[in-house]
Amino acid sequence: MTDPIEARRLMIEPNHQKISIVKQCDFLGISRSGYYYSPRPESPENLNIMRLMDEQYLKTPFYGARRMHAYITYQGYSVNIKRIRRLLRLMGLEAIYPRPNIIKVQPGHKIYPYLLNGLSINDINKVWSSDITYIPMKSGFLYLVAIMDWYSRYVLSWRISNSLDSTFCVDALDDALALGCPEIFNTDQGTQFTSESHISRLNSNKIKISMDSKGRAIDNVFIERLWRSLKYEYVYLNAPETGKELYHGLFDYFNFYNNERPHQSLGYQVPSAVHYKNK
């Protein structure tokens, strides 16, 4: 059994005497910009508020700006709701609850139907899903995208970015497609996943596109559980200071998640054992 994450165990060594970081990144298939990302700046108070909101969102994803404002005020911060709304937008967080169909789609951005209702997922590469989450750091924040196989819960690829443009999502998709090709690819309706570059990548590989209903976290439940595990088992315990530190920490965590962490839903097997059992 060969695990690509483990095969890339040759971690980038910043002080390597013979091979430059540029060459090491090329060898490992890692974007140099991803390795050198710096955290996004915000005031220390705003970073504390964002960290509190991030934790609370994992517990109560149905909290909108008003409830989150009440929660932050209760924590002793004197903030107005306008600031809370701005920080939630910056974090890419949106309250999860059914609402009227009043979504305004950008011109040229097709929204695809959700294809997973009642679908029997009985093998790997049947369904992959992707999502973006906010990662709090000691002096800033970054964004993380990951792609997971639904059957095995195996994390196929991930990338970090200091902006919410589509580039790092497309890079992660390219990394995952180097390992295989799914029948269906499921995401939310974010602009990163409805971008022409992301959609064309899927179409060119003849992959069916599925998108969550607006305000329905349960539609992408497995990757939502991944974010909860990642944050409680790594990020909140060991807040990284730099993009390099975060990269190395995420590398180690996803290696642990794929190869060492048993999942009850998998009969207490690890994702890599399920994903590569027939290979």
C-alpha cells in the first residue's frame, strides 16, 4: 500500500545545504507561494474576536450576525454589529439555516443541483467533496481548502492561502486529480467553486458537479467533521505563528488523520487503509 502523503514525507528543509527551497517545492509538487504565505493582518482585538467566533461557529453554525454579536458582547467585547458582519464575511462564515430562494448568482456562474440525496456511496472515487475554512493564528489568519473522498474519508489534497480567490482551490483540485478521478465532485456555491477555472477542470475530466443547497452544512457533512477535528485536535491547541509553521503542522496533522486516526464510521480503520485496500 502506497500513501502519497507519506511518500511526501521528505518535508521541506529550510536550511538544506544542497537543495534550495524552490527546488524542494518543485520536487514535492507544492506551490512556492503556498509555502511562503504570510498571515492576514488584523488588530489583536479583532483576531481574538474572530477566534471566539470561529469556535462558536463550530458549535452553533446556525448563528447569524445578530446572535454572534450577542455572544461576543457577552464575552466582554464592546463591538457593534457592523464590525461583526465584516469579520464574518472576512472569515467566510455564513449562518446555516433554510431560507427562501433569493440567491443572487453572478452572471455566467451556473449553480449545479445537489446530486447526493439517496445516493449509495459504496467505493472510493464515487464522490469527492471540497470546502474552505478559516484558520486562526497567533498574529493573523489564513484560509485552508481540502478535498476528501467520501467513502474512505481520505484527505486527498489541501492548500493554504491568504486570500479567498479561486487559485488555491484549483491547485488543490489538480493535486487530487493526480491521484485519481471521482464520478461526482461536491462543494458549496462559493465563488471559488463556481469560477470558470474550477468548473472547466471538472468538465474536462467528465466529472459530475454537485453543489450544496444554500445554507445546508449537512450536505457536506464529512468535510465539516474534518474541520471540527482539525481545529480541536491541532489548531486550537497549537496556534501557529507563520505560514511555514502552519504548513508543517497541517502536513503532520493530515498524515496523522489519514494514516493513524481510526474512524468509528470505518469500523475503526484508518482512512488510508480503506482508500488503498484494493490497490
